[in-house]
Amino acid sequence: MLLVDGSYCEALRVDCLESRPSSEKTRQVCLRVKEPTVCEGPRRPMRFCIDRFEFPNRAGVRPMVMQNFYQAQVHCAARGTRVCTESEWTKACEGPADKPFPYGYVRDPARCRGDQPWDFPNAARVLARDPAELERLWQGVLSGSQPGCVSDYGVHDLTGNADELAASEVHVRERMVVRGREFGADFDNVTTGGPWYIGVRNQCRPKIRTHDESFAYYYLSWRCCAEPDGAPTDPRAPKQRERNEPWERIVERAHHSWKLPFNPTLPGDPSDDASGRERPAPAP
């Protein structure tokens, strides 16, 4: 793991100088940011350890996908770590200078895998973890294979390539409406960094807060963090600690998620394939 020792700006002004419409034409994708960004709020000291690569933190393999937030937590906890908080992830991405992209101020999808075409996933086949469908949809690259996609703290592949889960620290009071039904959106997790597709955020600071803890997808990974200096690491997310949620309940949810079994097989293991299912080991 890498040590990050710095301060997090609670209110960072990021002035976009050039943008283009997203593929859905519903928002703008920032291409160039005014240098430098400006901290307009308080700064919070931060000192933590973070994995160099997306889970399972192995160079030369694909990031693990198709696991939800609870399952990601259990995977990290098995290594004495926890899923990174959103501010930890952001700080590791922005570096000491609070850059909007891990490599600077101009968006470059060639440095961090991005701007790939949408490939119309088959929802039923994705939910079934169909190996052929997941392989068809994969447009990412192997962890550590992008030497230009590194933050000033030495953390790789933060924006672009696979999107990432992080633990939420912000309470959301607004309600969202989907197909006429109203839902709360104060979840334990966010998604951050953006996947390999064209027209998505692919910046350090923006977060998506509308996916609940059961959400897993073919482009969604995570990475693990830990307390520094040998201090014990609580595997629970900040909101889980706030409500004193027992760790055993989180483990139970991880192993009993609807239509999404906990996958003990990691990318790079002999029995791994693109689906996340276990496959028979090769014959001797």
C-alpha cells in the first residue's frame, strides 16, 4: 500500500474552461480546467494508506468487477483493510496540488482509459453473469498498464478504466423519483472516477450518489484503504459506524445478495474468468 499524507479541501473551486456535451447531451464533460484549482473551504488533515491498484491490487490483471459494496467491504476486510472513503479516494487522485485529473488539468482519455463507445449491455445476461456477455462488454485495460495514469501520490488508474466504489461520508436528504416511485438516496457508498465510456465524468472530485449498496456492474470495481502506522482498521463505512451497525450484519448481506453471489475467486487466480464465476482448474 501507499501512504497518503496531506490535507483535503472541503470546498474546492474547479473552473472549467472548455467542455463538450456528453453522449446523452444531458450534461457537459469538462475537457480543460483553469490552473490552479482554488480551495474555498476548510482543509482537513489526512493520513492513510491506499492500494496502488484497483482490487485485488495486482499489476497485470483486470480489476475485479461484479461485486456490490457489501461484498467489496468483505474482500477488503479479509486483508485487514476497508473500502476507501470518498474523500480518501479524492485526495489520492487530486494529489497535494488538488488537481482535477490525476495527471493534471487537461482531460486525456489516452492516459486514463476513456471515451470508448457505448456497447448496449444485455441486462438479463449481465445479471446472470454470463461470461460471453461480460467479455463482450469489457473495454478496460490491465491494472498498472497505463504509465501516464498515475496521481502525484503514485496511485494508478483512478479515473477512467473501471469505475470505483467508495464509502460515502455525505448525508443526502433529497429523494429521487424513478418511474414514478420515490426513493431515498442516503446510501453507504458512492461511485467515483468514471468508467471507460465516452461522455462520463472521469475526474477526481465528482461522485454519483444514486446507486445503493446492492449495485454491481461489469465496469465497477473498488480499492482498499487502511489506517496508517499500524493502527487498527475498522472495516465498516463511516455511516455504518455512525449507526453502530454490527460487522456481522454486513457480512451476512455480502453473502446473501439477491442474484449476486459473493465471489471468492480473484482476478489472476487460476480459476477466474471474465464472469467472476469459478471455472475448473486446468488438468495436470
